Amino acid sequence: MPHFKHCLGKLILVLGLSILAGMAKAADAPGSADPPGLKRFDGASILFQSKADYDAFKLALEKVEWSGAEAKVKPFRSLPVEGRRITTYYRLPAQVGVLEALRNYEQELRDAGYEILHSGIGEAIETVSYNNQIAREVYGMRGTYGTPEEKVQWPFQHTDEAKAGYFTARSTGADGRERYVSGYFVVNTHDRWLDLPVDTTLARIDLIESKPRTQRMVLVKSAEMAESIGRNGRIALYGIEFAHDSAEVQASADALLQEIAKLMREQPALSILVVGHTDTSGSFDYNRGLSQRRAEAVVAKLAGLGVARARLFPVGVGFAAPLASNLDEEGRARNRRVELVDLAGGKLP
């Protein structure tokens, strides 16, 4: 009987550790989610994710070769694309190698109607032993590891090129827009970086959706704000932009912030809610917190321009009040905004 209890205890311990391991593998970076229309490898977790509403990106269409005589990369066929970009870094499950991951993604994309433009491992994609040229010349990874994304890029820049894999794929939707997917798979070689075990396969997956660039350089004047607030009780503003995944207000917002400050000087009886809105990328709680921090950052900027804080009330609602569907990029772009709402005598706690 004691032996049975001992074995049962060990079994419970093993099961508990297995459950904890499974939970750890399932943990994704805060605010991250699989790119729309793309599945993840079963059991993978997201290490980091970055996004841009409009960005330039390069796809390699043939092997990246190093010229020893010239000490530089030879010209290679590539495809420059522009549009919405979502970059996702995955940690794949133990025992999953580069070849298995690459073939699974290729098959999944073919089944979804994509054409594979270029694919391979090791010498098929780059000259090995020459400083990871896929990382440098295709992805532009030359970071000093000072940002969270640069830290995640480190294993991609310091891997065994002979084992690395790469692919590019393209599809055309019913709306005529082209979508591109790029994948880069490496084997981690250093166990003291980000606490990732040696020989773990890591993947960088980029989704680029081509779209016309939106002209954003439209300055809303204080008189227009006053007219809209007087008529509708609110105005939606799109000229206040933030650094990715942060509440840092970009310098491009300075002129619009000056106009808001001017509005508040011209309307001394006006008090406003400064409301931050997001699209549905990421969880609701994460977006609500991010939108609150961004609303508070805008209030701080306006206070710095001389507007009394007692007239400004920051509110973050995440994606709770959309103006359009979040199913396409046009709708998501409309939903990412800062609104000024007339408090109109309303009382806050």
C-alpha cells in the first residue's frame, strides 16, 4: 500500500508538472493574437508581435548569395511590397524542427489559396556562414537589442544558417488586394537569451496586406472642432498617433494638439472627455488599458500646453465603441481614434 501511495504521488506530480508546462507553452505575449486568416503551429506560443498600418517590406524571391571577392551580398531578386504589416514571433513546441514547421506552413498556405514564391532551407536560401544574410538583408535585423523586438530578433541573427528555413507566398483576394506571407525559421543556439532552451525552433511570420496609403496630413482646426462638438457633442480625431504598443504620443500630433489647446482657450466653459479607442487586435482588457494610458498621455500633453487638467477627463474604452466593422482594415483604421466628447455638465466621480 505505501508503494502504491508513493507511485500515485509521483503520478500526480508528473501530471501537475505537465499541466504547468502546457500552461507555459500556451502563454502569449500580452496584447498579441494570430494574424487574421493565419493559423499557428499547434502548441506554439507568441513571443512578441509588432504591427504597422502602412509599412514597406522586402520579400526574397531567390537565394541570397555572398560575394567573397566583393565582401558583400550579390544583387538578388526581391519583391518590395507596401501595406498593413503584422509581424509575429513564435516559439514552436519541443521536438518540432525547421523542416516540419516550414512544410506545415507551406501546405496550410497552399490550401488557403496562396502561391509559394520561394522556399528552402540552408544553402537553398542563403550562403551559409556569412552572418545570416536573410536576417540582415531581407529583414534588416541590425539591432542593438535595446527594444523588446530587437531582443527577440537576437536568436534569428545568431543561428546556424545551414538549419534555417525561409519562404514567401502570395494570394489575391476577391477584392483584388494582394496578401503576402513571409516565414523565417531558425534553431535557437543560446540558452541564456530570453530563457529559451537550446535547439528550440523559432519562427517569424509576417503578413502584409497591400493597400493604398491613406493621406493623413489633414489638420482639423479648432473652429471645426467647436462646430462638430456643438452639433454632435463629440468629434473623432485621427491625427494623434502613438508609438507601437505604447502611450508615447508621436511628434506628428503636435499641430493637432495645439489646435485642441486653442479650442479650449476659445471655449472657456468647455470641459471634455478625451476618449481613446482601439481596433480589436488583442484582448479587450489589454486594449482598454492601452487606450486609457493613451488618453492620459493626450491629457498630459494638453496640460503641458496650458489647458487646466480639471477640464480634461481621460477615458479608455478599447474597442467597445466602434464606428465601423473590425473585419477589414478600413474599418479598423476608422476605429483607431481619439475622440473629444463634451462633458456638457455631466459629473464624474
